[in-house]
Amino acid sequence: MYFTEVDKPAHVVTIFPQASDLFTKLQIDFCCGGDISLKEQIEQNRLEKDEVLALLNERYEQWKNEGNEPDNWHIAPLDELIDYIVHYHHAYIKEELEPLGEFVNRIYRVHGEDQPHLRELRNIYFTLKHEMETHTETEEQEVFPLIKEYVATRDKTLLPKIHEANGDLESEHDETGNLLKQIRQITNNFQLPPTACVTYEMTYRRLAQLEANTFDHIHLENNILFKRL
């Protein structure tokens, strides 16, 4: 077996990025709680350990046989990693949050009377939206330029400032992760009710995509960028 119960989800996803899809489905935390071993998380979620590990290793074997190789973010220059985060994950947030909010509002207006959980979904979504928009602005305007300055100058006096800023960002990541978990719980793992319309289905699909993108985003920052510093 490539991966065992003692491995940490953050380590697994660094080697095998597509493991994030399986971990998200099983609600195994690979970003904020990525340093909690697979064994502990499998037990917490009352999953069958042998089945989870077998499925994980089977998918990894297939992925490798298709000629894939792990991402090299654990060795790539930090400024390149930052640019990737900004141009891929931050750009996605800026493009997606506003229109997705309109979808969340729409299904609440149409279905809220019959589906009372949609009120809570709307409230949590807009809290999440505000948190993510503020967070990405802080990263781009304050923290990332500081890291890039350190990469360029290797001025060690910058490190305490960076570590302090990263601690605040990780706390915000925890809050974002908790809000996403609440959304998954409220929507019953994005399970559509029998009366769901096309807009309802699209909203849930986009919420699931937001969750997946954000967990990958947090993993890159918490478990690679910040740890490498």
C-alpha cells in the first residue's frame, strides 16, 4: 500500500492531489485539519478503515498508471506558488461568489417557504462570501507582498511579521472551513429535494464546486506555502 492509516491527509494530497475529491466526499479534512492522521479522522467519521485505504490506494495506482505525477509545489519557488494561488484560486473567488450569491437568493425566494433550511443556507453563504472576499484582499495587499519581499531579499527580519500574519490567516481558514462544513450539513451533502428545479440543482452543484476549490486553496496555503516558510 502506498498510503497507510498513519499518513496525514495533507501529506497524501500533496503527493496525490486527486485524493482531495475522495476526502471531500468522505468528509476527511485535508486542509485545516490536514495534520490529523487518517486513522483518527476515519475513526471520527465512523468509516471502515480498510475500505477507505483500499479505495485511496486503488485510485492512486490508477492515477499513476495514467502517467500522472505529483504537483511540485513543495519545491517550486514560493513566488510562483503565490502567483498560482492568486491567478487560479483568488480569480475563481472573485468571479464566482457574486453570481453564486444570486443563485442562493433565488432558490430561497422560490423554495424557502417549503424548504426552511434555505434561510440558514443563505445566511451562512453570505457570511462565507464576506469572509472570503476580505481574506483574499488581505492576502493580496498585505501578506503575499511581504512573502515575495522575503523571497527576493532573504531578509530574516521579515519572518516574524510573516509568521504572525500567517497565524491570522490560518485562523480565518479554520472559520472558512467551518462555514463550508455547515453548508454541507445543512444541504444534507448537497442532496436535492424531490421538488428541486434546474436552478436549485445548479446552485447545489456550484456550492460543491466552491467547497472543493476552497479546500484545495486552503491546503496549498496552510500545508505547503506557510509550512515552507
